[in-house]
Amino acid sequence: MFSSVDLTIGTGAQHVFRLGTGDPEYLAQVSRPTFLTRANANSYGVSEVGHGKIFRIGGNAPAGSPGGGITIGGINGAALEDGIAGEPISSGGSHPCHIAAAPDGRWLYVANYGDGTLRAVQLTEGGEFGETVDLPHTGSGPVTDRQAGSHAHFSAVVDDHLIVADLGTDELRVYALESGRPAPDPTLVAMPAGSGPRHFLRRGKALIVAGELDGTVTEVEIGSWQVVRSAPAATAPGEHYLSHIAAAGDAIVVGVRGSNTLSVLDSGLQIVQEVPTASWPRHFAVCSTPKGSGVFVAGERSDEVVYHPMDLGAGQVNIGEVADRVKVPTPMFIGAGEEF
């Protein structure tokens, strides 16, 4: 199945990989490239280190495998050039863990987990880094070992707003946008205490927010920014640290670390299926391939990407057991298909 769709994989190690319809290849060599995005046919990513960096992939890609003998897809040899176009720039904070692009590709938005700062970066016509806008935040939450300060974890443009999920303060930060530039003073949306909002998904006139710390999903009405309801996202044995959330047909798929499962929820946020998957499912991609629909999962702690077939027939979603897998060092992001 891995030969039927192109996958771009960011890792907690040193490389960005591409697997799929062509020969496996290394796209870039940079420390902890844990999240990537696309803007106007360019690929950008974050280096999740103390003094975070934002980079653009391009130029001469590395050849061979990284030092230490790690191999993937039968590639062997020594890593050469780093595949980075131009000089990376600062992420504006520490430990950036997410990067998103404006729908028109003119701005990037980077969430710095370490100190909660959101950095917006304007892009030039040629895709180079331009002006930056930094949006720091303060606050805390009741889970003292995880919420001592602000921890921006995810952002996305929703209509004419940029919304930031802050795991550390149990808030959504809603910034008005003007031509992609965020205004400095956000509307703060209080989420359930101790939920630790991590990622969210838009469904119609609502956001569905994955709470990393309490294992729940919460529906928030767009515009009024009122919390509508919350529900548990998992019941399988083990801890329930939610990670990524995405749509699959009319259903919602949530990654659950600890129990190491994928949960399928219906439109009422009820659990309809829980499927074992790779260890510590950090991220996943739902996509269609010439061989059918499926879910590719980044197993951070099992050093592998796994594939689950998925049936979307009769208006219902059914995710099958793991049907294929490939070894990848600490995979933490998967981009699938034409978006990458």
C-alpha cells in the first residue's frame, strides 16, 4: 500500500522522508522536523528544538541514510547536503510543534509549545520569509506538571480568524485576521479545565477540539465561541492522551496515545469504533489511494508508519486492522497525497 500514494514524513530525529509512488528519498536533514505544511507549492517545516527554527525544503536534497546505520526503503549510504532552501529563521519562541499556512499561501503560522508564542510569517511572492508578527501569551492550568505556562500546540485559519489551541492555559485563542495578519488582542475561549486542547477540526459551524490531557473531545460553536458539549474519545484499556483529529467521511477519527488506538466518533461525538494501531500515534493522515481509502499512522515510539484500510460504504466508517507497515525513525508527522 505504501507504493500507492506519496507520503511526506517528518520525524523526531534528523530527516524528512518521502515514500510512495517513486523511489524512497530523503528530502531534508534538520534537527527534529516534527511538523510540515505546504504553501503555494513550497514545503515548510519547524525544527522542534529549544531555539526553534522555521525552514523551507528545496535545493539539493540529502542522499543516502543518516548516520548510525538507519535505513529506510532499501536506501543506504551517507547523508550529504541538507535539502534546505536558504537560511532557516527563528520560530519566535521555543520548541515549535506545529506550522500551518493561510489558505492563500501568503502567511505561515507557527505554534511554539515551549513558551506559547504564536509567530506569523509573511511570505514573499517567491516563497521566501518576510515580515514576522509575534503573539506571546501567558496563563496556566490545573494540571501542574503540564500546564505551568502557555503551550501553543496548533493553529488554523477559520473564516477570518486565526485560532490557536493552547494546551497550557485550557484556551482557544481567537485572533482576527486582516489580509492574513493577526490582530494582537485575541478573544479567549475557555475550554474545560485540565482538558489541554491540542488539535481541532472544523465540522460545519463548529470546532471539535481534542483534549490531550483528559481524553475528551469538545464541541465549540464558531462565532459565539461557546462550548456546546464534551464527550470521552476513548474507552480502551490504558491512558488516553489524545493527539491528532481529522474527518473521515461523516465521521471523526482521533489518535489516542497510551491505549495506542484510533477512535472513530459519529456526529454526536459518540464512540463507534476503537482500533489498535502503532505505539504512540502522534499523527495520522486519512486519504484515498488508487487501491482504496485508508489511514496512515505515525507510530512515534514503535519507529514505524502503519496503514489501516478504511471502508466508507453505506454512510459509515469502518477502519480495519493494520495491513501494512514500514520502519521509520520516530515518525511525528504524515502528509499524504497531492498536498505534499
